[in-house]
Amino acid sequence: MRFIFSFLFGLVTLFAYSQFQVSGKVVNTFNEPMENIHVHTHGKTTSTDVNGNYTIYNLKEGNHVIEFSFSGYLPYKQKYFLKSNLIINAVMIINETQIEEVAIQSKNSNVTKSQKENVISKSTIERYGSQNLGDVLKEIAGVSALKTGNSIVKPIINGLHSNRVVTLNQGIRIEDQQWGIEHAPNIDINSIQKIKVIKGASALQYGGDAIGGVVLLEPNLIRVDTLIGKTMLSLNSNGRGGSAATSLFRAKEKGLNWNFNASLKYFGDRETRNYVLSNSGNREQNFSGGLSYQLAKHNLSTYYSLYNSQVGILKASHIGNTNDLYNAIVNFQPAVIEDFTYNLAHPKQEATHHFLKVQDHISLTDFSSLEVVYSFQWNNRKEFDVRRNSQNTNAALDLDLKTHIFKVDFQTQKGKFELKNGVNLFLQNNEANPFTGVRPLIPTFSKNEIGFYGVSNYNFNESLVFELGGRLDFSTIEASKYYLKSRWNERNYNEAFSAFIQSEVGNQYFTKPKFNYVNFSGNIGFKKTFHHDYVWYFNVNLASRNPNVSELFSDGLHHSNGQIELGDLRIQQEKSFKIASTVTKSWQQTGFEIHPYLNFINDFIFLKPIGFETTIRGAFPVWSFQQTNAVLSGIDIAFNAVVFKKGSYNLGTAYVNGWDTSNQKHLIDVPPLKIMNGFKWHEKNWYNFKAEVKNEWVFTQNQFPNYNFSANIIQNNQLVAVEIPISEAPKGYNLWHFYSELQFETSKKTNLVIAFSIDNLTNEAYRDYLNRQRFFVDEMGRNFQLQIKFNY
Amino acid sequence: MKNLKNISLALLGLLVISCNDDDTVAPPVTNEEELITTVKVTLTNGSNSVVLQSKDLDGDGPNAPVVTVVGNLLANTTYTGSVEFLNESVNPADNITAEILAEDEDHQIFYQLTSGLGTISYTDVDSNSQPVGLAITYQTNAVGSGNLVVTLRHLPNKSANGVASGNIANAGGSTDAEVTFPVTIQ
């Protein structure tokens, strides 16, 4: 009996002791709910959900301490006495020494409501401090890199690149000759605080022509009183160089804010497993600075950046004709291998980009604002070729591109209804230097555009947002170009375009081709939030892109791939109709994102081989820009899961199929299937130790159009007809990467982070389908990187 | 607000004016310095001379080179030969042979003959005592016909196997000119 009684008593006490719970809501200083905040009390832990809410069950009566913590914020501790269910709310305050990481969490300012934005945080960008924008973007499933060697990297979003991807720096599109496959975005990666990628053209306020997608580079938005600095040094074994970057950031709630950033990059020749990549070094000298002044209703700001780069182009990739190309492909070994050097020889590229922005953000009421922006960009690109006379160090191509952008954006909110609209004026002038001794690849031209847009959102309820937008663009382009009479006739331009001819000079016509375009783009979609944090985005958009200068006017021999490339004045706009959907789920322990899409492109502009032309250098295949109907379909998948307390697993994979429906052929340069597997380990107690092992598995691309051609090659003193195998993709590859870091608190407000990483751990020799130099050399071999970062 | 409007309008006007430099004047024509339009091989033995020429005045344009052969080659004869490279798209024509001579260690000319038509050997050397190929001798064989391919390579590896004796297989470098002449030996 006594036993039973004591048992019952025990049960009651157990019941009594375990019936309490603590719950509450965690917000930041902007009163915005904070997700994933670590909550710890009396041996029990949990994290806050999307709305900042948390609950901890089964707590015993008594005195306890509750602690809230999150990377980048000051930990918050509170004592409490528990004898009934309790609500404890917390406000998280930014830890100023780690303020930059917080920028990612602080504000949710989605550009488009019906399409998922993929975000890359500052800490990830920093890992790529000595690389390029195109390299870091590969972190997002569905984004690949189109490369020319190691230092020229362009993003491919869902299979599309170059002028189909628009990159914006602080809301202004970067105008830096993106028509060229060998032209990387002219931006210093160290000046970027945060990157957002929108896969598609739904961000109508930035233009209606981003058929591939939009890359947004965003500044720091902190408005808390603070002064922070960072100095970072990255040292790399491969290329025997590195980068140094330093920045200072001053923020205030009111008054003057300022920041500046300077960086340097210096690399010599890179190496593959077996040989030196001769003339693959590069340099960069960059500066950027901003000022902003906060008044009661106005936020005035200005920003300037200078990007300066010199990039060596692999010597072995300089070829003269198809014979050289054939030799390079079949020899499978570069023709030029020299000892390592820091020197940059010809061929090389030099680019300078000035970017200036002046802006006034006016708060009209609590719910509406007006933004007036002017920006000026000045891009100079010089390409130096191997000349017959080595004393002649003139550039072979020298383009000066000046762009003025003026825009006004108005934003307002009325109840459940939000409206954004604006006007965009774009004036551009390109000057092709005629004194280079080489016919300019693209001509002198001027381009003027005016665009109007309106985007509205309607919040039916807390879980459903509906979006509708439209944009109208008027543009005109006028070029000044010399055509060889023979080319003008071969292209059959005389019938339709004889009015463009201004005069005759020798065997050339001086012409002024002029074209006008009107484009409409539209966007409709919704975002629906379900229970258990499921979110469904659905978006349909219509976009059109004007032919770029190379598609219209290019006319001549391309030295790095031994082909004659011809533009066509008859080329019209290409029109895209894209249906995209994204389903995401973020639990506390696992999360995933699935993004299937279908992109129908009418009058898709592409290069197609059309025959041969014989010159004094031999016979060359001729590729002409043509238009066809194409469909790009694919799926991007990302998944992450906490495997055990300190270890997490993540997966990213992307598949895209590009199909030319008119010619019943695959599209060229479509990224092959890729699977990224990663495992992360985080040990907070051991100097915030982080380690990551990543496996990058790229499959062989079997879906390519067969553009192989036959040419007469000298073999054994005879001209022999052979097939030039330019179409086949190289074999797939599998790489391992490693990353680790330790963080030391050097004082209350400063810390030192030391990171060590290895890329291509097994020193694999491989080639990549999306590298323009795949015919000549292997990809870069193993690289050890040491990064020292001091935050103060 | 009104001020702002005025300022922005003024700015807009300024931009339109500054960007609309309506130039009806044609910009200068680019002088094509790197172009080779003409390759001319002259073979002489006493009073017998043969000139093989390939000329392409529109450079990378669509027109094919015009190949002309003046004179007949005789069987079992030794010819002294020279080759000339010109850019005739400019007036006066650029003498590219002189440029090659000035940097002869960075250039080599290769001659490939259909087998049975004889042998071509180098008679000049650069500063490193390696052949250049601007001066040659051609020893013809018996009567026959075929092709002669003349190739100008920039930055070849002259010390690679066989290159000094005229074998192009391991030469590397980039091709600045490659022309094919029909050859008939009478």
C-alpha cells in the first residue's frame, strides 16, 4: 500500500514538475520576427520558427536561466522563476563586430513576390575573395559558370548567359560589354555585401529582357549606430598569388553614413596537374566608396566604384586557323608550356569600369516613397593580341562605353494593395577606336532607351500574395560601321538596307544602320504559404530581348576558336515565355527547395555554322547568328538536413535541357547535370570551428548539337580531309573540396578568422564543357588557400 | 518637390544634348596592320622564272584568294626561291617580308609538296642559326603535278623535332598565312 502510494505520489510530482512550458517571440531591433534563433534553458534547446515563435515544453518548477543566441547578435540571457506557463519575449541586438553577416537577416525586401530569390551571404562571398563573381554564383543550384580560362567567368542561369543575364549593382544595370562570351562582369567581388539571384525576368523594375535571370548585388543596409572595419588577406598556392581587401563602414540612424572598400589581386600563371597554364595570371585594383545622409524625409546617397583588371589569355589558345585548332584538339597537350611567371604577355585583356550613382530616396508618407537615381558608367576595354611585330604593343580592340541611366521609382501601399511603378531612361554611347590597326569587332554605336513599368501585389490574406506586372520599353540603336563591299553583298544587304549606306571608301561601304524596337514584358504569379512552412511560388512571365551589337554587327575572324562570326542586320528581338514554380520548406532540422521551369523562346538568337570561307590564312568555318525556336526545361533542387547536433548535410543539383524545336537539335553550351554534396561540421566551443567537405560531380554532357566539320589539314606533307571534333563535350568529372575556419576573439569587439581550404583536393586533371579553352588545356589543378580575416 | 522636378528635367535635357552628338562625318577607316593579302613565291633558274601568287584583297571577307601561276617549272632543275608577303589593302602596300625579317627568330615558313615533285630546302638562317624560309632552293624531280602548300607560322618552336628541316608537324605557333598553289612540272 505504501509502495502504491509513493508510486502515485511520484507520478503526481512528476506530472506536477513537467507540466510547465515557456514560450515567446523573438524579434530584432526593427521589430521583425527572427527565425532560427537558438533558445536554450535548463538543458533543453529549440529554435524559433519563421514567425519568431518558440516553445519549450516539460520544464520543472524552479529557478532557471533562458538564453537566446544567434550568430552575429549579442546573446540574450534572462533569469526566471517557473511555477506556471510563462511567456518570455526577446529582442536581439546586433553584435557590431559581426554586423555584416547580419545584413542578410535584417530586412526582407523582396524584389519580386511570386518568385523565390536565392541569396548568397557575405561570409560565402568572402571565401571567394580572390576569385570572381561568376565563381561564387555557382553556390546556387541552377547557376553554372561559362569560363574562358580561370579568370574570366560568366554566370549561366538555367542554361542562359551573356546578355540574357542582367547584373545590377545597387539597382543599376552594369553596362560592360556583356555581349562577349569572353567578357566577365566588371565588378570587384570584395565590394559586394550580398548577392540575390532571380531565375527569370520577373523583376520588371530592372528591365524586361533578362530572359535568363537577374543577379542583384546589394549594399549594406544597416542603420544602427556603428563603425566596423575588416581587413582580409587570401593567399593561394595555385597561381602563387592572392588578394588583399580592406573596408570601413560607418552607420548611423540619422546623419552621415559612409563606407569605403579597396582591394588588390595579383596572380601569376596557374597550373594544372601536369603543366603550367602559360600566361594565365591576372591582376585587379579596385576601390569603392559611398556616402549617405539621412534627413527626416530624404535619404541622399552617392556611390562610386572603380574596377581595374588585367587578365592574361592562355598563350596556347592563340591560334591562326583550323589547322592549328585541329592540332590543339588532337594533341591534347597545349602547344606552349613555359616556366611559371608572374608576367602578363600578349594576348591579354585590360578593363576599367567607373561606376557613379547619385540617389535621393524620399519618404512621402509612412506607406509610400519615391526614389530618384542618376548613374554614370564608363567602361573601357582593351584587348591585346599577339602581333607580328612584337614592338607593336597597341591594343587590337579598344572600346569605350559610356552609359547614363536616369530613373524614378514610386512605391506605395494601401491596405492589402502594394504598387511599384517607374520610368527608366538609358543613354549609351560606344566608341570603337579606329586606330588599333585591326578592324573593330563591334562598331561605334549609340543606344537610347526609355522604359515604363508597373508592378502590383495584392495580399489576399497572410498566406497568399498575388502579383501582376507589366513593362513597356522603347529603344533605338544607331551604329557607324564600315562593311567590306564583298561582305555587304554576301549578306544580301543591298535590297533591304541600301538606305544605310552613307559613302564608299575603297572596297568598303560606310554605313549607319539604325533600328527601333518596342518591347512589352509582363509578369503574373502568386506566393502561397501553407502550414508547416511550405511555401509555393508560381510565376509566368513574358520577356523580350533586343539583339545585341554582336548579334547585329559582328563581322570577322574570332582568333581563339578559329571561326568567322557574322552578325545579321535582319535579326529581330527574341521573346521568352517562362513558367516557373518553386516549392520550399524550411523545418528546424531539414529544408528543401525544388524549382522546375519551362522557358519557351521564340526567335532565339544563336550562332550556327553555315559554311566555309577561304582567306590567305586558310579555310575557316563561318558561323552566323540565326534565329530559331527553342525550349529550355529543367529543375533545380536544393536540400539540407541536420544529421546530428553539430553536423549538417546539403545537396544541390541542377538539370537543364536545351532543345532547338525548329531544327530538332540540342542547343550548344548547355550545362550538364551537376550534383553537389556537402557535409558541414560546426563546433562552437572550439573557437567556433567550422569544417566543410564538398563533392562536385559534373556529368558528361551528351546533349550537344553536332557542329563538327571537315577541313583540309597538312599531314605528312599532304593536304588531308579530316573531321574537326569541336562538338563533343569532355568527360564528366568528380572533385573534392575542403574548407575550414577558426575564429579567435581578440578583444570584446574584434575577432580574427583564419580559414584554410583546398580546392580540387585530389589534383584531378579534367576539362569542362563550359570552358572556352577546353580544346587547349586542362582545368586548374589543386589549390591551397589560406585566408586571414580581421574584423574590427 | 517642384525644385526636384526642375532639377531632374534640366539634368535630363543636359543628358540628351550631351549624348546626341549627331555625327554625319564618317570616322576614320581602320588601317589593317596585321592583314596579309598577298603571298608571292618566285622561283628562278637562269632565265627561267616561275611566279606563284595568292592574293585576297578583302582579307577575312567572303571573297576567296585569287591564285595565279606564271611560268612553267622544268623537271630535274634546281630553282632559287624567295617568298614575299604583302598587305595590298593599304596604299602604298605594306611590306610584311621586312617585318618577318626584323623578327626572323619568331617566324618560319614551311613548304609542303605533293610527294614526287622534288624537295625544298632552306637557305637562310635567323640570329639563332635556325632556318626562316624566306630564301629556299627547290630541286624538282620528274614530270608531274600536285600542290605546294606555303605556311607562315608565328612563334613556332624551331627547336622541336624536325622543324628546322621543314617538318611542320611539331612546329606549334599560330598560322599567319596558309596558301595552296597548284604545281605542274613539265
